[in-house]
Amino acid sequence: MKISIVGTGYVGLVSAACFAELGHEVVGVDIDEAKVKKLKSGQSTIYEPGLEELIVRGLQSGRLTFTTEITEALPGCQVLFCAVATPPNKDHTADLRAVYAVADSVAEHVEGDLIFVNKSTVPVGTGKECEARIAAVLAKRAVFHRIPVISNPEFLREGTAVQDTMHPDRIVVGINGDEHARKIMEELYQPLVRTEHPLLLISRESAEIVKYASNAFLATKISFINMLTELCEVTGGNIRDIAKGIGLDERIGSRFLHAGIGYGGSCFPKDVKALMAIGRKLGIALPIVKATHDVNDRQRIRFAKQILAALPEGSSIGIFGLTFKPKTDDMREAPSLDIIPLLLEAKHTIRVHDPVAMELARKLFPKGIEYVETPMEAAKEADAVILLTEWDVFRGIDLKELKAAMRGKLLFDGRNVYDPDEVRSAGLEYHGIGVR
């Protein structure tokens, strides 16, 4: 099947490479000429394990191509995915200008029937508006192509996006009564459905809500366990034990109950706030969603205050990790973006190490930060070390060697990855979250 994917950001690029791997003919479209040139040479424009290998294999097979012109992607196209960004506006509503621009452009240039698929994260009602815009442009052109608009949200996790695409726990497709579109989407995903991954066919409006609801629910689990960390710190409880006791209940499950400094990234913060904005627009109260957001903000502030209260004046600090999670170079809404500026404002000196994100960090942070090539260099002569991202290189660090490299002994574990007793045995002073 010939498909086109407009937008080669995180979702679009992973989808394009994986669809090509499944045997489809894929054209990736992006207005960024430099990005397209790089992709044509076989270089991934994002850090994602396994992705570059798929891009190279797709290019070599001829099943994957890239272009800056949507007109080159339309001839013979059966399914067109819109995977452009929907960044937040100032009021946290989704900016849909790029989505509507794709819909308008397709309607202006298409010369036959195709299925328009919204893979971007969009609020409920966007598919209806896209369909109306496409119909209006087609009517103005006096052509009558069949272009149903459907919703097919993604559920990728950064760091495991290729695995999530090739082995999804579900594929959600929202279609409002178009039998032809249903058959085509079933055929498109047949290689995955054949291996018993469920294809859930629901209404377009339901599919648009599912994406926001999924992310908000997972964020709520994180904020719920983080809410309890303060109770543990006051009473002497251990949040790790509590999370285990909760998670062993099959109705709850253990995932997303790992306490720490809160969620970040491109999805959870944006989608939680966007769902709140949808509720405000419709006059519907969503108090649990708001509480999820508030707890997440408070968790970072609490951790930062604990650090600042414990640090001697003019401390030297080693920072472990900059990204919002391991196995990605994404720093959007990362805790480091909040905590490091507070440390600099308090006149502390900082050395940082992150396996993949230091070049990006140089563009985001002010001068005055030293970027080093190993964790031990970051810890050298430090009064304190702060773990912000749980990369494996930090998880497996020799704690006695760490203590020997430091001048002080403060270890702030923002992800609760270290064993407090092992930390203390190494001569360090442990500061976790909800753990003593």
C-alpha cells in the first residue's frame, strides 16, 4: 500500500520507518529542507534506539523516501497521515494551524480518493473540522474526491518507540461510518493485527478523546504516588514499600507508581494541560486532571527546596542527567530545566553529564555550566551530586568511587534509584523522595 506521512517529527518519522519495514511504500513529507536532506542520507534527526537502522533499511529497499513537496507524495497515495506538531497555545489549547494547513493543502492538490488520518494529538472535534475544510476546498475546485477523515492516535513512548510501533498493545482507529476507510485501515495494520495486537474500531470523537485520556490517567498515577511521598517523609513511611503494596493489586498494577520528581516530556504535561483547557472551553470541571498537574508542579518545587536548604553557600554541584527520561534526547518539560536555573540563581557552580543531551542543553541553559564527558568528572570535588535522569550509566555507578571523587557527601536521588543503605555504607548522605 502507498502511504504518505506529513510531518517527520517524533511520531511521523518513527511511523514512516516502521510502515516501510512492514512492507508499505512510504513517502515522508516535511517543510524543513535541512531535515529532509539529512533523512535522505540515512541519518535520523532524533535520538531513538533502533530508528536509524530502520531508516537506512527503508531507503535501501526503496520503500521509504522523503520530500519537501506534498504534491510529490499525493499521486497514488491511498492513506495520508497528518503527523505534524500541535504545540500548546498560551492558554494551553492545542495549536491546530499545522493540522489545518495539511488538510487544506491536501484538498487543494489531491487528484483522487484517499483517506486522511489524523495521527497528531488533537482535541475532540478536530476531525470534523478537517473534514469540513477539505469538503469546502474540493467544492471550490468543483471536484468530488472521496476523502474521509479518521483518527488514529499514537501511543509511543520515547526510548521504546520502535518497539511500541511494531508491537503495540492496541491500535485505536476512529471512523464515523465509512466502510471503505475501515477496510483500508484493517488492511494497512494487518501485519500487526495478525500477531494478535488488537485493532479497536470506535467513533472518531472517542478516538480523539482516548489519547488525552490515556496520558492524563497515566500522569495521574504518577502524581498520586508522588503526593504520598510528603506523607512518608513526615511519618517515616517508605514510598517504595507503599508503591509495591499498591501495585501488587491486579486492579491497580505496578507501572507508573515509581515516585520521583514528577513527569516531563512532550506528552504528559502538554496533554494534561490541553485536557484541562478542553474542559474549560466546554464548561466541564475536570478536578482530578487539575490536581494531577498541580501535584506534579509541587513535587519539583519540594525537591528543589530540599536541595537548596541542605547545600552550603557557594557549593560545587554535579548533575547526573538532563533529559526528562532515559533513552531519549528530549528535554521538553524536563526537571533539569527548573532545578538547574534555581541552583545557578543561588550562586552554586555546576558540572553536568548526560549521555546524549549536552549539545542541546548548551542552547537551553545560560553560560556558567560546565559539561563533562563522564559521571565521575561531574562529581569531582563536588559538595553534592543530584540525580535528575535515571540513565543506566548512573544506576550502576560505584558509590564508593563516587564518594572518593566528591569533596562533600550529599547525594540527592531525584528518581529513587539508589538503595539508601548502600549509599550510606559508601559514606554518602542519602536524600531521596519519600524514602529515608
